[in-house]
Amino acid sequence: MFTLHPQTQMTWFQPGTLEPDWKFEMIGILFSLAVYNGITLPVTFPLALYRFLLPHAAPFRTQEDNEDSVSSIKDGWPDLANGFEHLLAWADGEVQNVFMRDYAFSYEAFGHRIDHNMEEPFAQLNNATLDSSAVQREGLHNAPGKEAKLVTSENRVQFVSDYVRHLTYISVASQICAFRKGFLACLQPKSLLFFSPDSLRSLVEGVQHISITDLRQCARYEEGYSSTHSTIQTFWRIVGRYSQEDCRRLLEFVTASDRVPVTGYESITFHIVRTGNVTMLPTSSTCFGKLYLPDYSDEELLQTKLELAIKNSKGFGVV
């Protein structure tokens, strides 16, 4: 149903999927329920999705939010956007003689490269198409008809616009429209007029950058710990050196979410509770946002135990 970009790790709809539209509508309903109940989802979609979900009349959609521009895909497909910028800026000779690029939208589906002539209507795949010998040998031209022309110095601007449009809408139109239908199930469409694409994404996905300084300010302490306790001072000194990846691991270990909700750190319950058994690893109760931290004797021991806990907290393995 979805693809995952290897560079950005962002999710997008799979062009030519064989899955029915009702499944995408159901996922949209799950998103709608999450927003309605104030739950941050552990997903990462490009702004192109949230730009599509907003009404065209939304006042916070600026002219920069042009769906067909190179800038509109930079966050989700940066390598493709850079390639398009290079193509548009090329001035050392004729484009067709240097790039040799067909006027086609290319994508991967079920292990096959598919090239769609963008001057032809986009056709969805089916099992018979994927089983054909032509696909097995050399890939597939998605729609029958004339061969795709070359991209030239004269048509390159239109090519880029058409390609972005195929990428973000035409190739996934039925899926993304079904998703939007589900997304509006629990929401008043007029409420989306208050959002920009960025703020809507923050509402759904939360904020992935973790500030230890802000997290420390919202922390609370129990069972003998306080902000001035030596173990607590050592704890914050250690996590203050964490990479963003380890910061997210710590937050998820305590709260079951590696994102900061759009309402900010004040909405996070992060309590550090003192326990006495220093032979144990730190544990947590994600339902109550509590980190059970033994009163370790020195900084090296605390650092070792804490890293073991947050890096081995998933699955059935036992450290």
C-alpha cells in the first residue's frame, strides 16, 4: 500500500497498488480518530499529503504551496528535487543531447520499473499486467500508445511540473482521495481552514526533534528524587549528550511515543521514580509516563545501564 523513501524514511502511497481503495479510507479514518482524540501517530509523511488534505481556500496556504513546484517535493524526495533543479538550470548545451530523458513518469511496483508516458492517461496495474513477459524482461510502459518523446530545453519546465503532479497526485489519485475521505470522517472540514501544511503535519505526527532542556523542565520526581539530587543531576548530564536518535529512544521508553505532541512539552508526563535495586536496569511504565531509575553509585554505571535499557526495550529479547 505504501512506499518508504530510503533517504528520508518518509512514507508515500504506492503507485499502481493492487490494494482496494477502502483500505486507504480505513487508514484515513484511523488518522481522523487519532486527531480527534489528540493522539500523536508514529508516521512520517511528506508535506505533499497535508497540502492535499487542506482545502484550496485555506488562508494559510501561500503561493509557495504550489503542488507542481520542485520545492513542494523537497522534503519527501530531496534527491529527485535536486535532479530537477539541475535539469532546469542546465545551460551548457541542449538538454535532450545531454540528459537523454524520456517524457515519462517512472516508479517501482512489485520489483519492476514502470515508465508511464505522461502524455497518455495513467492506467492502474493489474495482476495480468505484472505477470506479462515484457515486464519480466525489460520493465513496462504503463499505458499503450505512442512512445514518450524526449525532454528538451523547451519542454523541461512543463516536464518537471507534469512529473511532480504525477508523483504527488495522478499516479495515486484513487488512493489519496480515499484516504482524504476517511480523514474527514471525524473532523469538520472547516476546521482545516485554520492550518498550514506544516501545522497540520505537526498535529498528526507531532514534533520529532527532542529538546532535552525542555524535557527537563517538564520532568517531575518521586520517591526521594528531586531536581537537585546527585543521581538526577548525573542523569540529565548523560542524556544531554545524547544524539537525537537516543533522545527519541528515551522518550519512547518512558512515554511510548518518540514524538513531542503539537501541544508541547507541557502535555508530556515524564516522572522519574527512585528505586533501590542498583543491580537492575532502569524500567518504565509507559501508561503513567514513569521512569523507574535506580540510585546508581556513579555516572559510568548509570550511563551503561540506561543505554542498555533504552536500546533493548523492544521485542522479546532479555538483557
